[in-house]
Amino acid sequence: MLGSRLEGGGARLAVVNLNLKMEISMNRKLFGLFTVLFLLSAGLYAQSDDDLFSGSDEDFFASIDDSVFAENDDDLFGGSEDDLFDSNGIEVVEEVKAKTDLSKGVLFENGSIKIGGNLSTSLSTMTTLYSEDEENFGENLKNTKITPTLSSFLTVDARPTQYLRMYTKFGISYPTSSSVAGFNSGNSWFKLKELFTDFSIADTAFFRFGIHTVSWGTGYFFSPVSDLINTSSINPEDATAQVDGSLNLRTQITFPNTQNCLWFYVIPSTDFTNSTTAESYIRDTALAGKFDLVLGGWEFGLGGFWKYENAPKGMITFTGSLKKLSVYGEFVYSYGAKSEWAESKDWANKTNIFQFSVGVSRMWKNPSVVLAAQYYFDGNGIDKLLDQSYTVGDRTVEFVVPSLTKGHNIALMANFDGILSSKDLSATFFAMANFGKDKMSDESKENFEALGQPVSDVTMILSAMLNYTPFSVFSVGLGPYLTWETYDNKPTVSLKISAKLGGGKF
């Protein structure tokens, strides 16, 4: 467990054995072209932060058993979690002679380039069996919608030398989607997920520049620490999905013969509309830092986040184990809310805001069971998730959405493999409850529906899925899905059915 959430500290870079492998000698003549394309693409990132793809580079249970989470689209080549420069773990790829003459069409003489990806399709539906508002099952069945999806991502990992790496991950999706703020936005079928380069100086300072997901936090369902830098938050119902990272320059300084290290981040502004001058651009650049310390099998982190005329934040993380139980936690302190600093830049009269989370996980091998549970207190009930106006057709609508995690939150997941002694049968149970958040107004719900993006304002979710996987690339699942808008009301009971084809990596 130790190090599974440590971003780079003690990580080992291994060359992945792939079904389809490309290891070719590369020509230096195209290196400059690759670099130019890389920098140009980085500038395009500011246009969209939407997450169309779910692949994760930071599976919380990676150190336990990656096979438990069959739906995880882990970065084929290590993604943002690999530390390229851990010299003890680098496997040098020898120059491979191509069977055909590729001398004119490769990138480097000494190194390799690997290409991989994923293609998957799915059909899903949710039929309401019972609700307090409508008890006509026949009508509900008639109005049931089937949602097809087709998605793919491609990864390119170029390693010209032992100490230089260039990496990109991008994908496409059908149908295209549109969203507002964190809810799917923009009419886009293309998503640049990651684009960065790794390099080092004197085997002491290690750098990563570009777009990549930052895994500062230790939480599985909730991570207020990682939210300090990333541009999207974990979806508790799809916790292994990769969140959107930011454009930043990361510096890692390691202490010799230890796993202790310092992390520094420079996060430039991507708001080129308001940051029009050099002064404003520097002013809107954020800084962050973190110190990781390993003591007696436990890992502790202490850090902070600062941006001009914004709420300063401090953070603490920890992870370790108590016998066979993995334990992790996060704490974030903010002096003032974002909305308070927007109204007044005065340091006086700001609210002290606390966010705290603690979780546990455990795995049993026989029978194969994985259990994870997490508690999260979100004291930021001041800021709104979204408070803007949008044009829908010929009218302007206002969106005011309260924080969806205000107050106390609990999430639980249990995964069972080998149901009825069959390797093809598995089951997953999920539960999530909130105590304390404000209810969304009916007007806001109607406005989201007008955009084709209905928002579920629920206080508790219970679901159970039985999955059958006769082949590695095909699975079907079904199970009940219960939601409560308030604890005073009876639940809405639905039947969820899904079928997936693909998902294999090459």
C-alpha cells in the first residue's frame, strides 16, 4: 500500500509487455518536430477542461490487485504516476533493429517509442421500477432510454534517452456531449488528456512540464488535496476514472538514500482572456509545494497552495497500514472561500474553512474481496459549484448549484470475484450518503434539463451489480439502483442494465 499514492516517490519504471509492441530505432532529425508539436498542443489546452474519458493513472488499489477493477483504463505506459528518473528502477531498452528499412521514418537513434490504446463500446439503460411521483411501470418502461457509447484513447510514449521522456494521451468519443462546469460541457468529441515531457538535472532534480494529473491526495472517493491543482474532482461512482489535470511545471527534489522528497508546482494561468499582459499573467499564476516524509511504514505529506488575491490553503496527508487494514487521510485548511475573495481582497473578516477525510481499505484473497470506505467532511458550504448564466435557445437561464458535498459524506464499495465459484461472475456493491448539503432549486433543475443535462440532487445512493464476463473483452451486468432525494421520502427504485465490448489494451 505504501507508495501506491506517493506521486513518484519510490516508483519504479518498468517496460510494459504489450500484445502489440512497437520498439523501433529513432532518428534525431524528427526530434525537433516532435518538440514543436508538443509545445503547440500545450497552448490549446486552455480551450477545454472537459473530461470525456475515464482512464485512470492512479488506481488506489493498484498495489493490491489491478484485476479487481476491470473497468479501469489505467495509463498503459504509467502516465503521470511513473517516475521516469528513479535510476534504480529503470530498465533500459536496447536499440531494436527493424525488420524493414525504417531509417527514414523514425525519431531517435537510441531509444524507443511505444504506442498503445483502447477501444470500447457500451450500451446502458436505467428503468424506473418505482417512485413516489409515478407508479406506472408500463409508462416508465416505455420511456426508458438506451444510451450507446463509443470511446477510444491512444497513448504515445517516446523515450529518446534514459533521462528524457515525451508522453501524450488523447481520445475521442461518440456521441459528442455538452456540459456546464463540471457536468460535461462544450460540444466536443476530442479530448487531450495528458501531454508532458520529463527530464532531469544531475540525477537530483526531476522535472515534468505539461498537462498531467496530480495525485497529491490519498483519498479514493474524495480528495480535497488533489482538488487543489487538478481541474476536476473524483466521481465517487467511478472512482478509478482519471480526473483532469492542469498545465503546470512540476519539480521533484529527492533526498539521497530515502523516499523523502520535495515537490514544487508552478501552475500558469490558462485564462488568456483576462490575463492579457505579462504582469497579469504572472499575477494569475499559482504556486504549490509539498514535503513527503516516510517514517516507520507510514507516509506523511505537508504542503500548501498560494495564488494572488485568492484563499491561501494548507494541507496534510497520511497513509499507512494497521495490520492488514490500509488507512489514509487528508486535511485541508482554507483562509476564506473563493467567493469571499472575489468580493473583497481584504485579508480581514474571512471564514476559516476545514475539509477533512479518512478512509480504510482491506483485501481478502480467498474468497477474493476488496472493501473500501471513506468519510469526508466538507466545510466549504459558501462557494457554489456553479453560479453563471447561459443562453438556451432564445432565453437566458441562471444556474445556481450548491456544493454537492457540503457537510458529512460517506462512501462505501465492496467488490466480490468468483461468485458461486465461477471466475466469470463478480458483484459490486456501492453506497454513498450525504448529510448537510443544500437542496438544488426546482428552477435550477429545469434549467439543466433545458440544456439536456439533468442533475440528480440526491442525498443517498445504493446500488448492486452482478457482472458476467464470459470473455475478456465482453461483459454484461444488471442490478438495482436506489436513490433518495431526502431521507423523509421513499426511494426511487430503478433497474440498471449494461453491456460492454472492448476495453482491452494494446
